[in-house]
Amino acid sequence: MVVSDQHSTLKTKQIGLLRKRLNRRRARYVWLQNILFKIKSFDQMFVIIMALLIGVFAGGLSAGFRMLIDLFRHGLWGQGALVDLVREAPLYQKIAVPALGGAAVAWFVSRFAPEAKGHGVPEVMNAVATQNGFIRMRVVVIKALASAMSIASGASVGREGPIVQVGSAFGSTVGQIFQVSARRMKTFLGCGAAAGIAATFNAPIAGAIFASEVILGDFSAAAIGPIIIASVFGTVVSRAIYGDFPAFVPPTYTLNAPVEIIFYIVLGLVTGVIGWLFVRSLYKTEDVFDGWKIHVAVKGLVGGAILGLVAVFLPQVLGVGYETMDTVLNGNMGLMLALGLALAKIFATSLSLGFGASGGIFAPSLFIGSMLGGALGVIFHVLFPESTAGSGAYALVGMAAMVAATTHAPVTAVLIIFELTAEYSVILPLMVSSIIAMVISSRLLNGSNIYTMKLERRGINIHAGTDINVLDKIKISTLKKKIVDTVDESISLQGLLEKMSVSTAANIYVKDEAGRLAGIITQSAMRRYLNHHEDIPSTVSARDIMNTSIEVITDQTPLHEALRKMNEMDLEALPTIDEDHKLTGEVERSAIVNQYQEALIKTDSAKAVKASMKYVEKHFHEKTEVIPGFYMARINAPSVFVNQTLSALNVRAKYGVDVLLVRRHHQGHDKDMIPSASMKILRTDQLLVFGEQKMVEAICNIL
């Protein structure tokens, strides 16, 4: 009994000591957190400090990722250059390593973080376009492990896309910790992407431009400043670890004669077409693998085995391929081998991303461009030896041209190749070939690039803005009213008037003998006949007065397009039809607006728009168009609203707008609240309203 009491006392003391230690640690954390949150109150200083920290950590993550790749590769293949190791490896190892690596990565990614699959950059762009910059923290770990294993086992992918996603995820996590606005969150995400690219390529300018041009599409001073700082410090960390050396060291080239620019124009044209072929091949292969109804690990196993068979004949296609690019840049590769490697790399990269490998397309684009440029350079130099540079110059320009053709980011392409090689002498050919390649590829791909096409295949249009993407996530089928008022086109005017006198619907739909939609008659149109219908001949039927030029929609019509059609035709509802033009129901404007309000609040997009607006003084307002014909505005509470509840005001019915958020000053802080019917509006409140342009403008003018 005494022993038991002593044990209990000892256990109590141990618990007490543990609690004290935890409290001391928590106190240190709270102290640090308080300092950082105080710094946050100084907005510009906070952003600069955060950009610096993101740059340093993203640079460190980039270095750690490269070390992880080396660790896995040494374990799978041994010490040395990958091409030499694969060439000397026994046949079973050439096939087994890519196959088992593909199976492991495909299962690992699908199990823990599906967004880590593929080349990474589209997921970051999607986070910017539809998630207000939010990326899960686990992506940092999953993407790094999966991509390192993919590259080490031989998947034909690059390390740049994963670094962009890892760095962006880290920047997003920093924004989440400090609860910054959506606009600031996107900037932090861009900082992580810029620092990752800069650290990987030792290219601070290109890193900053890539994040601004490709990821954010924002060159404003508020965004580009922090991104440049992050890019610089990411590069500083990389140089401290690996030294200040360019990724490639080609011989010095010059433009031999003015006429040589014609050959670079030809290179741009050919690269634009091959860039289109690469993008189409990539997504066609992905469709093939997605169509297989088998376990993802089996897809990885089969795809990896096929990749291994390719490596039996051309081991250069495995991994990132920097050593092979060095060879062609120095003019030490023949015509047929260079052409063969360009085509084989397209197949290998498409195969790798198709079966579920995790890695980027930036390095494969550089590889394909260098091989294609090198091959054309050999031809040009044989035909015109006096007026052309060596094949390596064309390989160098081909790298930039292919990046521009696939990403449609020519500024990034030119700057990255310039910083990768520290070679200024070919800047003019770089610019010419890159622009031409981008124009050709963009034309063939209908304006899409290798990143946006992946998002468009999911129904995400990053150019349309956050709000249209939010709206288009709502399906027509979920809003459709299936019970609608219909009449035959042969019905008389008298019968039609009787039908409409007992109907509450905004529209009456007219069907022909086969049951297909023939036209529409609105309640407002029928009012013209009410006062003088006695003068209308009894032979007049619905066929004679219906509107046949109406717009129709289907279950596949994007919701923002349906709303645009309603706005243009001044209709409260539109009919939905099937492939046989038979009426299946209707969608009302009020249903769209109600659903949009709920979706907007759920995705926090209303707060994102609100955060991007400056504080408005009394009797002033600020509005912005979020979808065609519809606006959001933040207004001060009109005097007629004060001390009344939203249900009593009946804002939607009286003013034609919806109140999405109410900002209220409370205990020295602004608090954003989702409105309820019983909420009473105060004099100091500000309202975020949404509706048609004319309605929003009208409520903005109420004092």
C-alpha cells in the first residue's frame, strides 16, 4: 500500500514537471507568435519579412529535395551519372526499377494527396484561381517524396514543377498561420513558387517572372515586390549550398550573319508544332490510362515497365536529363540521335505522367527543345556552314522556344535560358524563336497551354476569374424545375389567356406536335393582349404569338452562360432541353442567384472580393464586375436600412440585390458576418451586395 502511494506521488510529480515544461514551451511560442502578429500590424514590413522567410525556407526545401532525389537514386541505381548507370545495368533492373517505382508512387499519391499527382503547376494555378491560394500543408511532404522517388526511379519528369508546388504550399501555409487576406495569401504562394524556381535554376530574375507571369498573372507592384525578395533569398540559399554556377555551360556563340535570323525563325515554327504535339500527346496518354479500370498501382507498374523497355535502347530519356542536354549544347550529338531522343522524350514524359508519376514538365520541355534545336542546327550548319553557328547554338535557342511553346510564357523562357547559361550573345534569336513558337502553339491549342489545358479539362477557366469558377461548379441539373407550364402550339388565344390567368409561372412554353420546344410566351408579353383581346381574330393561336428566337440551355451549359443569356433577353427563366430539343424543365434566375450566394460564402470568395476593396468612406461605394452583367459592391448602410432587420427590409424583392456579408465594427475591430433574416442593420455597418449591374448601381445611390 505504501509502495502504491509512493508510486502515485511520483507519477503526480512527473505529470506536474511535464506540465511545467509544456507551459514554458507554450509561453515561448506565444511570445514569438505575439511578436510576429505585432509585426503583422505594420503591413509592408510584415510582407517583406514573410517574403524573406518564405524565400529562405523554399530555397532550403529545394536543396533538400535535390538531396532526396540523389539519396533515392543512389539506393536504386548506385553512384554515378544516371545515363551511365542505366546503360550498364542488367536488363531486369532497367525494367524493374521504373516499374516498381511507378507502382509505389501511383499508390502513395492516390492514397495520401491526389493533388500531388502530375506536374504540379496546374494545381498551384487552381489554388490561385478557385481556392484563394489555399494549399494543404501535407502537399509539401507528399509531393517531395513522390517526385523524388519518381525521378530517382527513372520517370521522365523534371524537378521544377514539384519545387514550385512544394514552395507554393509552404507560402500558402505561412499565409494560413497568420490568417492573411486572400490577396496576400496568393502573394505568399507566388513567393514560394518564385523562390523554388530561383533556387533550382540559380535564376532569381526568371523565378520572379515565372511566378508573376505563369502562377499569378499579376505584375502589380504589390505582388512583384515580395516575389522578387523571396526569389533573391531562395537563390542566396541555393548558392550557399551549391555555389554560384549556371546549370549549363555551353560554348560561346554569336549571330554569324544577319541572314541567320531566318534559320531561328524556322526553328521557332518547327518548335511551335512540336510543342503542340507534346501537349496533345501528354493528355491523350493520360486519357488512355484514366480509361483503364484497374488499380492505380497496376497502372504504375505497367507504365513503368514500358518506360524501362524504352530505356533499354535510349537510356537518356530517363530522369531529368541534364547530362544529355549538356552533350547537345556542346555540339557533340549527331542528327539522328538528337531527333530520336526528341521524339522518345515526348513519349516517355507522356507515359510517365499518364501512369501516375509525380514530376514537372519544365525539364522535359528543355530536353525536347534542345534535341530538336540541335538536330535542326546540324542540318542548317551542313547546308550553310559560312553563315550559321554550330548546332549547340540552335539547341540553346530550342530550349527557350519549347518552353515558350508549352507554357506560353516567352518572357520566362528567355530569362531562364539566359540565366541558366549566362550567355547573352544569343538573346536576339532566343526572343524571336520563343515568340514565334508561342504564337504557333497557341494557335494550334486554341489559346490553351500545357498548364491551363489540364484545368480546362476539369471545367476550370483560370482566365474567367474566381467567381465564374465558383458559379460553374453548380450544375444546371441541380437547379432545374422539371414541372413547367406548357401548351400546344395550336391552342387558341382564349385558351391561352385562361391558362395564363391561373398560372404563376413567368413563362409558358409552347410545344409542337412531336413534343419539341417550339417557342415561349412570357407573362409580360401576354399583357399586351389583355385589354384588346376582343379585337383579335378567333383563329389566332399560340403559334402566331410565341417567341421563337429564344435562347435555350442544356444540362451541360455553364451556369454563368445561362445567367448571361437571361440578362441579354431580360428573362426570369430559361428552358432546358435534351438532345432531341424536347423540353426537360427550366432554370429560374432567382434559383441561380440563391445558389451562387451560398457557394460564394462557402468558398470564401465574397471575403476575397471584400478584402481586395479599400475601405470606403461615408456616402461612397466601390463596385466590381464579377460575372458578365453582375456586380458586387461594398456600400455603407443606407439610412433607410438602419435599425431594421433584413427580413423587414426584404432587400431582394425591393432592391433586386442580395446581401452577402455585413461588416460590423465591434470592440475596435471589423467583424464580417453572414447575414440572417433577423439581423438588424446598424448605422456603422457596411454591406457587400450582389446583383445585376443596374440594381447594384441603384442601391449604391441610396443615402
